[in-house]
Amino acid sequence: MNILVINSGSSSIKYKLFRMSHRKILAEGKIEHIGEEGSVVPDHYAGLKLILNKINSVDAVGHRVVHGAERFKKPVLVDASVIRKIKQCCSIAPLHNPANLAGILACNRLLKGVKQVAVFDTAFHQTIPDYAYIYGLPYELYTRLRIRKYGFHGTSHEYVAHETARILKTRLDKLKIITCHLGNGCSITAVDKGKSVDTSMGFTPLEGLVMGTRCGDVDPALITHIMKKKKLDIARMDNLLNKESGLKGISGISNDMRTLEEKSRAGNKRARLALEIFVYRIRKYIGAYTAVMSGCDALVFTGGIGENQRDIRQRIAKNIFKHLRKKPKILVIPTNEELMIARQTYQLING
């Protein structure tokens, strides 16, 4: 079975074609600048048409969808009802879900009769208990507006958790794992017996760790305070929190970890401070999740920074488990969200 995995962004489509169940990659690529001025690709339909001209038979399509809210706890076959519910989630993921949906609708037109599966970033975290996902706000904000922690990067966290069990030759339901997905966007998940029991990102991907350009955890009262002092409207404040903060905002230099490490070694104090804050926040979450699970069997690093920045990994892991009699394994596992989507698509279609 040939499964086409689509990751449809606002102005791009990434794709991989897998031969399952052999996991062989038959084709892969990316189309960028969709809909931008001067682009020869006006929309996702045209972009997908270009992709299908390059590849052979497609038996099924697996789509990455960022937000499934509480409606989707697992991958689902796409039908009219699923499309309608994904649209309803667009209000809480306005940058991602409309683009994900554009890829699905394009496939509907170009691959008539081919089964499509939606795999949600939020689905893996639907096992988090209510006492961990409910915020300390009036409860009616949850019941009426579904305001709660959702978490993201779920497909990545799930993939590396399964790989950890395979590498350690231990059943996943016997392990307590802390998975660290560290890239421009960063999140940490506590995986207890194969289930996500807590994760650092929240209602949006802004909560949690200090990231490339996102601030992570801050005192909520700061938002209105800064808006008043700097006379910012909602859009400008949102831009400050999501695109001007994090490593970039602290350092005043860059959100690229390689650049910051180089500047830090050369004596730049703000670059060094940005790295110290980044490492400290991760260590704090690891300590908290070790307590949540009453132990840890494995600490796993993945993502661009997690896989490639050895010095950062060492700084995070240094003496962090010295109080534990049984020291967890520390692993570096390259993530493969596309393969996870292909697997889940294959499994769902084949029962």
C-alpha cells in the first residue's frame, strides 16, 4: 500500500510517499510560497496537483492536522462530518487548521475515492487527566468555550516514546518516559505507561518552555500591563509574545541556537543568558514531570536542537537525576512524524 503523507501549511505543502508496511520512502519533497505574490502556485489545489504529477499510485492519504480539540482522540477517516469539525477548530488554531483543511479539500478533488486519514497533533494528549488540563479559571470557561490545556507535537512525542520502548526492549506500558521535542518550537511530555499524562504546551503552543521566538510561561497580568505601558493593540501584543520573544527576544540576536552558542562562547552576555534561561526552564519541567510520574526510566531528546546540539543536551542532563537511585537512560531519537502518520493511516485503514 502506498500512503501519501501531507503536511499542509499556510503557504507550503510537505509530502512523503511511503510503501507500507515496509516503511520505504518512494518520494518526498516540499512546495513553498503557495499563494504568495509572484508565485506560480496560486493555491493548495495547484500545489497538490504538481505533487501528484511527480509520484505514482496513491492508495491512501494521511494528513497532519494541528488541532482536534476534544473532538478527536485518535486518527479518523475523513468524511463530511470530520471536515465540519476540523473547520470548527479553526477558531482556536487560526494559523494551522485552515491550511491543514486546504490540503484535505484539495485531495478530495484530485484523489476521488482514495481514503484520507486525519492525524491530530493534539490527539496523543487527550489522555491527560482533568486535574492537569483544567486551568485555574472560572469553570464555565471550560464548559462553554472549551478553554483547557491541549498540548501539541503529539505525533512526535508518541513516535519517540514507541522508539524508546523498542530501543530499551521493554514494553511501553512498563515505562515512565520524559520526551523533549526541542526545535524552534519546544515542548516536553510526561509519558506514563504509553499515555501522555502532562505536557508543557497548553491551549496554544505559546505556553511552557522558552522557545525560538515564543515566550513560554509568563505571569498573565504582564500582558495587560505591557499593552498599557507600550500602548499595544491585541495584534501587536500577540506578535510580541509569539514572534519577538523567546531566545530571539532575550538575546537580541537570533532564535538560532547555533548562532547563540557561537556568540555565547565569544563572550556575549545576553546570548549566554538566553541559553541559561532555555536550559533552566527545561530542567525545571523535567524535575516536575519526574515527580508527576514518581520516577523516570528514560529522558529522550528529539527535534532540531534536541538531536543536534550536544552541549545543550549535556547542560540539561547534568546531575539532574542524581537524587534517583535508579538513573534513567538518556537517549537521542530523531523524530519521524511523517512515518508515524503513515503508520496510523495504514493501521486505521487495515483495521
